[in-house]
Amino acid sequence: MDEQTSPVLSIRNLSIALPRGGDRFYAVESFSLDVRPREIVCIVGESGSGKSMTSFATMGLLPKALAPTSGKILLGEVDLLTLKERELAKLRGNRIAMIFQEPMTALNPCFSVGDQVSEVFQQHTQLASAERRARTLALFAEVKLPDPERIYGRYPHQLSGGQRQRIVIAMALALDPTVLIADEPTTALDVTTQAQILHLFKDLKSRHGAGIVFVTHDFDVVAEIADRVVVMQHGKIVEQGAADEVLNRPTHAYTRQLISAVPRRTKEGASFENNLPVAMRVTGIVKSFHTAATLFGKSSSIAAVRDVGFEVKKGETLGIVGESGSGKSTLVRCLMRLTDPDTGEVIVDGANLMALSKKGLRSRRKDIQIVFQDPYGSLNPRRTICDQLIEGPTNFGVSKKTAIERARELLRIVRLSQDALTRYPPQFSGGQRQRISIARALMVEPKILIADEAVSALDVSVQRDVLNLLQEIKQKMGLTMIFITHDLRVAAQVSDQLIVMNKGEVVERGKVETVLGKPQHPYTKELLAAMPGQGWEVPKFDEQTTLEIGFAAP
């Protein structure tokens, strides 16, 4: 093989044993993979499939309790598993680099981003300070950061999520590595920022000639950038091949199951005609945030929500979409009166929540409940599930015995066993925790349920299950829902009506099939155009066959 076709990274029969008492013997078992120059290999699978474990093993970042038990990881001719830590440190950033999922935790908040990228040159080269700065600024320009000179002196918290991710990419590219590992680098990004980052990866593949391992659970991202796809389940490779083959003609049951769970871009079935009364009427919500003048700067004011109004009928789902900074979450906090708006009304059952006293508002709290984005941060890890579920109704005067009976019933509805009541949040998966959060929100029998990015952190199959669960509960209990999301595919599946927000304003509204099928506003068109995998239509498999196949046993 010549240098253009021989692998830059070759993993051979890698196995990583789990400590005793785990749900299986191996975190990764008999894993083999070749990555060639100018090739993007996407590794897909659900949480716990071994994707990230493989990446961390390749970088030599596993804890001692999870050391590889067999196999080889060849970077060229060098077996990384045989190197000492000092030898590995010389290769990291130099010949092999990694882009982590959460850039805020990958960057040091105490140093400017320019100094952090410059440090890579300081550790691995003999360049003078001026040359290190020049090389760093050139990298910032290459990853298309605006005004590199200004960005150089900024700290991580002063940058947007997309800008921080570009900084981490620049850091990984500093010494032109031959292998680049990206672990879910676009999961938390808005659709337009995600599109820019994915375009950047394709561009970098061509210009730098590196082999890229891209870990993800988003099949639209796979369709956008992958040359080859590897599907993992329970630590094993169950299918691999060219992207076109795996995405459109998968052969393994698990791959078909995952692809079947991907939301489609259009609503399945038309929105129902709802002649029921209005459950919530919102008019003229305005919210601005002000910062006082200091010794170093003038006072400023930012309008987060600008004259927003809408109606939601009983039993209807209103989707609210937009990027980070569009005002979605601030609007939700105003609707719940967790933040008081400057002006506006929120009418529920004839009462204006904005005009109520604290005592009057407290009695109305149970009418509107919320399911938050992060299933890990939503629950107190030190309290049992029972204690957290019954807290709401007991605060409103329901007896403890009645509240526990209601908790048991809701656990059945969200498809969790009764023994969950005596357990603690860390004993559950992310999807299970989100089900518990939904049950907790329903404990006080609300009229309106708000889901604020409630499925954005979940795997595609768990996301589908939670969305189906919300739809079932809505129909059984006659709930009205407000669903906040930046994922247009999810919005298409759950919403009846849709509003699009940009810079605090509603720029488009209407039935979901109209807004997504015939958008009128340039911003809506921009969001739709930025969705990854535009050329890939999610294939439909025989439903009965998919149900019979199920998930492969570990």
C-alpha cells in the first residue's frame, strides 16, 4: 500500500474489560477499525455502546480501572498501548488529537483562548512567542472565527458555543495531526452552527489530509459527512461499510432499528382540527435584561423577548423553534413566571398569571408544569424517586398516601417498574430519568405541560420513545403542550402549530406542515437549509419486521 491508502490509524481486536458487577463483561470487545487519510469514519450507536470508550482508549485517556486487556492501536507503526504516559503525551496533539463533546469543560476558564491554543506550540515546538501568536491567529482564521485578534484575548465564557467548539478544533489542528478524533462535537449546537462545523470538518479533511474518526448518534450528521460508517452495540461492531450502504440498505437488525427511530422531516399525518377552547393566551410579552455601568464599561440593555403573543388550544401542541439566543428559554421562564416580564399577559382559565400576588401564583403553579432539558440535572441525586415525586402534590395539600398511589400509577404510565420509587437518580439511565421527570411534572395534574428541549440530550431510539410517550400521555390526560426545541425534525413530529423565534421576536407562525413545507420568512428558510443530511431520505422498513427484530441481545 502507498501512503495515500495505507491506514493512518489501525485498531486490531481491542477489548476493554469492565469491573466486576457491570451489565456486561466488556465495555469494548474485539473492536477492529482502519482509518485512512482524507477519510471520515463515523462511529454510531446509543449511549453505552462503547463509542466514546474506544476514542478515549485510542488517546490513552482511560482510567486505570478500564485499561485495555487485549489488542493493538497502531498509529502508523507505533502501538499506542505499549507506550508510557510520557511517550503518549508527545504524540497527543502532535500526531493524534481529539475534539471533545463539551468545549466549555475542555477549555480552562482561567486563561484566554488564544493562550490555550498557543500553549500547544509551546509544549511541542521551539517557536518564539511572536511566532506562536501568529500561528494561533492563522488557525483562528482557518476555522473561520470572526476577528481573530479580538477572539485571542477572550475567555471561554465570553464566546458562544459554536465559537468555543471552533477554538477546540483549532487546538486539535495546531500541529497538523494525521488522526483527528471528534467525540459528539456538534450534539449541543444549533442547526446553523452545526452546519458550519460540519462544513469545516469536510474542508479540513481535504486540506489537512487527516483521517477523522467522528463519534455521533445523529444519523443526519452521518449522512452529511461520512465516507464509512461503523455501528456499535454493547461494545461490539454489528455492522460497517460505505455510508450509502449502511444508511440506505442496512443489513443488521440493530442498525435498522436505529434508523427507524430517526424523526422524518415532514409531519406524519395532518394536524387535527381543534375546536376546543383556548387553554393559554399570551399577549405582549416583553423582557429585557440590563447591566449597570462599571468603571470599565457603559450600561447596556438586551431585549431577550420582544412583544411575543400566541394562543394554544386545549389538547394542542405548540412547537417553539429557534437557535440559542432566540429568546425561547426566556419566554418559557416568563410563562412560568420564574422570571417576571417587563410587560404582557399570560391568561390561563381566565386568570392573568402576571397580575397574581405570590400567594395567588402559588396556587396556580400546578396548572403549568415543565420538563427541563437535562435529565441528569433535573433530579436531586440524594433523594429517592418517591420523595421527589410526592413533593409537589403534598405541598398542595394531598395526603402522602394518596400521593404515593398517584406516583405508582404515573410510573406505570411512563413504563417504569414500581421498585423505582425506592431507588435514587444515579441508578437510572438518561432516558429513564427523563421519564421520571415527566412523571414528576404530571403529579400535580397540570393543564399545560412545557417541554424545554426535553429530548435533545437523548439517543435517537430513547428520543423516539420519550416523544411517543409524551404524545400518549397528552391524549390520555387531555394535556395542552408547549414544546421548545431547536431540532426541526422533532418539531415536525410533535407539533400541531409552530412558531419560529429569532432575536426575541416571532418571525413566522402557522400549522407545522405549512411553516416547514412552505416557509415564508428568510430565517425559517435558513434553518431548514442548514439541516444536515439534506440528500438523505430516512428509509422505511417493514413495520412488522422491525418489531419482530427488536434489539439484539448483549
